[in-house]
Amino acid sequence: MFNLRNLIDQGFASLVLTASFSTLWHSISIKHFSQLLTNLSLNQERFMADFEGNNRETLEDDFCLLEDSDLEGDVDERLYELPILSPKAKAKIPVDYNKALKYVDRKEAGLEDVLRDHALHLLPAKTLFRFKTVSRRWGQWISSPLFAHRQTTYFKNVSGLFCQVADHSPSFLSFNQDAYGMPDPSLSFLPEPVKVRSSCNGLVCCQGIEDDTYYICSPVTKEWKKLPRPNLYHGAKAAVVLAFEPYLLNFNESYELVCAVTFPDYPVVYFEIYSSRSSSWRVSDTICYELDGSGLHDGGYYMKGVVYWEYSSGVILAFGLRDEQYGFLPLPANDEGYGNGALAMKHDELCYIQPRCQDNVCTINIHGNMDMSLKSVINLPYDAGSTFGVCRALGFFNGDILILGLGTRVISYHVKKQKVELISQHEGGACTRYIPYVNSLVSVRHPLIRDKGLIV
């Protein structure tokens, strides 16, 4: 039987930590936070008093315990193992709620315990590795597979970009050097040199340079998995997209790799899908006959169960993973040619970012809705002229941060603050490929299984 007061205690703690953690972390002292917890405790006692007074009578009227004589006909023997609740029946055994509540542990949680249980999982991996040295308890907690799974579920902020030129080793461009990072940005722990193809919520998909083999890896933990050969030929410029959405109650970190496969002599697009649940590839029965493979871009974008690819012909090909059906969205007209824009998510909706440069002024057009109509225009207060070369949209991340490539420079623009920051001066170029990355503790293996196969 669940404990009502514990349930409400947890709700209050989660509400306070979720609403005020970011402000608390930067500006509230321990003294102020202790006062906040004191006020919370007082409000909680008042709430419990009102709740018990108003609802105890309702609970007693709505549910009661049944005796054996109330059961007619054949009854499953398993029903005798636990008391049976029946709605709107006369109680044979009264329930003493005060007796049940007296066993609640009223010990006040310390600040360290509150932060450990309600705040640490909201932080990036690099910061968490530092916090392992705070105490032995914190180190054990952060190293546990259960915590890694929880942090993967809650931490979703894009932390930086993998940058790669042609067949050179990749590098990582962090949005915050102190908070985001990984031990080996070049991914040299993989068995061969690779090209970074896609990333989603901490997992990274790479393709071997030598034989086009796919690898799924976690750059923070250095865990990796080699995928079997696909049924169709994907080539060195495969249009693959990694789809991974962690859930708190799903401990098996399942993911899918989707590839739009084209052939030069056939005007069709096939969809081949790898599933970590079955550890195998399969070709979908859905085939797109409206497009050929000549204009398919070798990247893609995943959002809410749908994979999107750009076509040079001026359309977006969308493929749903649940029903495996495809559709089309229009791409905004671009006089400068396609390739400098980017699909992104803004206000929880799909949008297309289209940069335009004229007279040394860079204007960013944001398109949205099903018709990809113009939603907003951002006049970038930054010299994007011939000094910095072509302006490229790299993505719209973490709510209101626009990332742009200006020649060899990479900048961020905070829309609400209207503030421009230089991220890097030499990590860009027209031939550089950028892949966003989330700094999480995700494990490629089952999070509850150690190397020796033991359940923790």
C-alpha cells in the first residue's frame, strides 16, 4: 500500500527543486536556501492538515475492505494474498489512517542530500565528474548506473558541436569549456578512423572511413558498439539519422538508425532501419517514388518520432518511425542556393533557419508551420561580410540560442538577450561538418548491467 504522506513529500520537493534550481545554483546562498526549505516545511504541514481534514471522509466512503463472505462464485486464489478494495461498499474493517501515517520518517533532509537527489541529474557530464570529488557518497552516487540513466533522461541541453573536415579526425567545439566536455573528442577509442554522422541525446553515430562500418558510441563513457552490415548499400555519404529518446522508466537505452537509401539509376528512395532492440537492419515496406537520389543531402534531423531530410529540389522529406509513412514539406525559396539553412526546433515546433547576407549584413529568417511560412526575422548585429565569408545556420538550441558559421568563425546569438558571442575563430569553414552533441552519461550497454554481467 502506498504511503500518502511520502507521495506528497516527494511532490513538494520535486516542485521546489524544478522551479528554483537554476536561480538557486547561481545566486542563492546556503542561508537563504535553508530559509526556503523552512518555509516549504511550514506550507507542507498546512497542506497536509487541510488534505487530511477534507479528504479522509471521502476516502472512507469511496473504498473499503471486503471479507471472504462478500465474494460470490469462483474466485482466483491469488485474491486472498492481498486485501481487496471495493468502491462504494460498506466497510467491514475500519481503516485507521493516523496509525498508518505515524510511521512516516519526518527527518529533515540536509542541503547535501537535497542537491544530490534533486539537482545533480540536471547537470552535464563534465561537471558531474568534478563533483565526484565532493565526497565519497557523491562519487558513488554519480558512478551508479541508475544515476547515469536518470541524468540521460533529464539533461537534454546541446553542449557543443562535433566538427570534422573531410577525413580528418573530429574535434569538439564546446559551448562552455568549464561545463561541457569529454575525455577523447577525436573518438580515437574506436577501432578505426571514423566520420561523425549523427548524434541524439548523448549517443553518437559514426561511420568507418575504411569500409563504411557503422558504430554507435558514448563519448563520455567511451563505450561503443559495432553494427552489422546493412542489407542495402549506403555508401560513404549515407543520409543516416540517429533517433534516441530516453525515458525514465525504460532502462534499456533503445535507439534506431534510419537511412534514406537512393540509387543513381532508379528514381526511388528506400528506408532502411536499424533497431537496437533486435540488433538488426530491415528495409521498410514504404518506398518513396516521387523523388530521386540526386538531390538528397547526406544529413538529416530527428524530432518527436519523425526524421527529416532536405532535398536540393526545394522539399523536405519526412518519415515517421511509428507508422513508417512519408510526406513532404516545402523548403523556403533560396536565391543563394540550398545548403546554408538548417532544420531545427523552436518553441517545441519544427522550423527552418535560413540566413541571408547582403551588404555585409546578415539576416536570419525563421520559417515554420506545415507550409514553412516566414515566422520571424532576426537582424544579426554582427559583420558577416566578405571578411568572414559565407553565413551558415548550424542550429537553434536550448530554447533561444542560434548557432551560425561565418566563414571560419562560429558564433552564438542569444535571441532574448540580443547578444552575440564568439565561440571559435578557427573551427569552421565551408567544408566543415557540424554535429550537435548533448553531454550526457548515456551508456551503450544496458545501464543495470556491469562488465561482468551482474545486476546492480
